[in-house]
Amino acid sequence: MTSAMHRIKPSLFRTFAKPAAELDLSLFDPLRVYSNPELSTEVRPTYIDNFATTPLDPRVLKSMLPFLTDHFGNAAAVSNAFGQYAHTVVEQARDTIRRFVGGQTDGTVLFTSGATESNNLAIRGIAEFWADVGRHIVTTQIEHKSVLEPCRWLERHGYSVTYVPVSKEGMVDPDDVIRSIREDTILVSVMLANNEVGTIQPLKEIGRQTRERGMLFHSDATQGLGKTEFDAQLMFVDLVSLSAHKLYGPKGVGALYVAAPDASNILAPQTMGGYQEWGLRSGTHNVPGIVGLARACELFGQEGAKERQRIRELRDALRSALERTIDGVRINGSLAAAIPGALNLSIAGIRSSALLERIPEIGISSAAACGGKSGESHVLAAMRLPIAQIRSALRFGIGRFNTEEDVEYVTQRVESVVRWIRSQKAFGTA
């Protein structure tokens, strides 16, 4: 492999400066961008960033297709057979998702555009509805931005929020959460599994205490559902956010489970203009997406345990291969306490931006897609890692469709680029 290969900076990353109308969309096709005859070695697109999103499972797509063509009825227009059929399918999907999250039989499943909307509805909806009771919320420093930003918005509007710190492994201490509760606390929000390091949080210990104190407990379960054990009732969780595209389902659809027969009795609406979803989330139902979300949940329920074991083995193989071939690899977080596919690591002296720039055909990242323009992880900062370690962090997310061949290819490419960067003076260092 020649050094010339590593000096290539794909024009793909510069095209974003152009007006949308001038973009050549073929540039964004990995199969075309990276099959470059100038390169001296074969490159193949390899996606291993399943924390950012997951590919659509063909079985999920199959379940959706009839509702993109023949069964196109509006689920709210129940005065005709088309709408009645769509309505029935949507209600069946609610039951499937409620069972998947371990919800109570009379709980409510609200359909949204994804977990970001679900988190906003949960946090701002609770805050607005219960404002006369209290104006204090407890969450953690490592939550997804769709939890942290609504909390910061509430702070600008007269609410108080406590952001509980985490350990260097990315774990929140239940006692720290409970000590943060005040007389005016109305909501505690703690994620199931972190979206960068994968650490599984002690929800049951927290939930038991919040239930005893009579306050609501919300969990953004988006990254952990299907990848670790979860049961809303056993963990005393009152509100659960989820998103289809993290479950090998379609983008643009999610749900919020609420442990109440009528969610409008505990939540204030954040989207108005119709009576759908108990008046809490107006808008025409995305029936194909809802069907896809339900099917994705079904598949995890049927295959999740077996899949977790296979993915854990691939993750461990990738870790071992990288540590064996590259000096200075350091794991961020605790793999023993993380969901199976999570591998966040730093490579001493290598800025992740310099590395990723030279392996664009490999789908990995340096931080969460929601992280913003800085590209630096608020999660790793909350874990009090050195800035050089944060800037060299890489997030791998092993998923359902990854193989041993993917592990071998990614290891070879990363090692090769690291070796080249280290051979250059003052280049790409953290």
C-alpha cells in the first residue's frame, strides 16, 4: 500500500459547501466513491457504525411494502374500509411494542417520528403538565442531546435541572441520582445504554427509589433495547423512548411508551393540530413506518438473545485484533458493563479525524451523530478522560449484518492508516 493512498482526501467531504441543487448525488454512493482506480489496494464499503443507525432488515422491509402500495389508508379515517384496516394494523403494532418494552397491559404507546421527538415529548410534556407541582428534573451528564437540550431549554424557562456525573467507566451511581431528588422534583430521566460507550445504566435500582418517592421515571432506551435485558414494569420505568432505525427498522418513526391508560393525563402535547395519539402528537400516522417498527421489535424478541452472543464475540474479536496489531489502544468505558456491539477506543497519538479521513469506505465514527460541529464527545468529557484521549476516540458499533470478514478488513485498514500516520512527522497526532 503506497503512502499516496493515504494522502487522498475524498472530494465527498468538500461537496457540502456547495448549494444542494449543484450536488452530484452519485458522489455519495460508497460503491462509486471508493472504487477508485488510483488506489493501489482494493477497498470495499464496510459499515460498522450501528450506533449511528442500522441497515433495514429485509424482513422488516417486506412487512412494510404492502402499506406503501395497496394498503394506503389513513389510520384516522375510520369511516371507510381503507382507514379501518390501517387503524387495525396500527393498534396491533401498539400491542407488539408494548410487549417488547415490558409495558403494562393498559399502558399507552404513542407513535412519533423517532426517539428525539419521544424524548422531547416526555421531558417537556411532563414539565409543562406538572409545572404546578414542581419544576425540578434530574438527569445525567451523558444523556443523548435530545434529552440534554430539552432540559437546557427548560432551564431557560424557569425550571431547574440536576445533571448527575458518571464514573470514568461511564456509569451513573444510583445513590447520586437519588441524592439529587428534591421535594419539587417531577421527573428523573436516565438512559438504558449510552450511545457512545454502550454502558448499561442501573435502571432498576433507580426506578425502585423513584417509585417509592412517587415521581415519574423516564428512560431513553433507544440504544439498548434488544441489546440488553429490559422490562419497563420490572425496572419501574414510567416512560420509554425508542426509535426504529436503531432496531434495523426504518428511519423517521419511533414511539414513547407511557405507563398510563391515557397519556394525556400526565403529559402536555408538544405537537398540535389533530386528535391523533390522544391529542398528544397530531399528524397522519406513518403506517408503513409503524408496521416496520413493530416487525423490528418482533424480530428482536425472537432472536435477540442469540444475536447478542454472536455480536459480543465479533466485538471481542475486533478489540483483540486492534490491540494485537496497533500499539497504544485504550478502551473507553467498560466492555463488561456495555451492550454487546459497543467498542469505543482511543489510539495514542492519532487524531480520529485524521484517521477517519483516510478510511471513508468504513462506516465508523468519532462520536455520536448528534454531537454537533465540534465533533468532540460530551460523553467522554463527562467521564473525565484527557482531551488527547477524547480527540483520538473511535466508536465502533458491531451489528446484525457484520461478519468475521468485516472485522478482518477493518482491522487491516485501521492498522495500515495508523502506521502511515505515525510515519509522518507532526501529522494527525492527538
